[in-house]
Amino acid sequence: MMRRAWAGLLLIGVLAGCGRPGFPSPPDDYGIGLRMQQERQKEEQARKEQEARREASTQARETAAAKQKAEEGIVTPPDEVTLPDMRPVGGR
């Protein structure tokens, strides 16, 4: 009888000390893991929106500058300049 009592107390102590019995729940279902995932998604969304705004403002500035240059008659050189082929300077 005493052994059963001690075993019962031990079982109650383990169950109370460990929280809930059974397998642990994965952190993606609740708590910090879910919060961190939501925060990452919010940050990613904000970064994408910021990049889109930045690209739109850059394009607007470029078109405004191109219009101004066209009105002033300034022609911009092409981006790629063709250079002559390289010839060896000296040889043996």
C-alpha cells in the first residue's frame, strides 16, 4: 500500500512538473515560432512594397530627366561603346 501511494505521488509530481503529458507540440502551431514567422512575412511584405515604390520613383525621375533632355535637345551617348580590337604590342 505504501508503495502505491509513493508511486501515485511520484506520478502526480511528474505530471504536474512537466506541464502537460504527451508529445510536445511543434512550435509552428503556437507561440514564438508562429509569431516569428508572421513577423518575417510582414517584414518581407514591407520590403517588397518599399522596393516597388523605389523603382516607381526611379522610373519617374528617369522619364522626367529624359523629357527635360529632349526639350533641351541634349542627346545622350549610347551605353555601349564599340572599341577597336586589341593587337599585341610585342611578340617573340
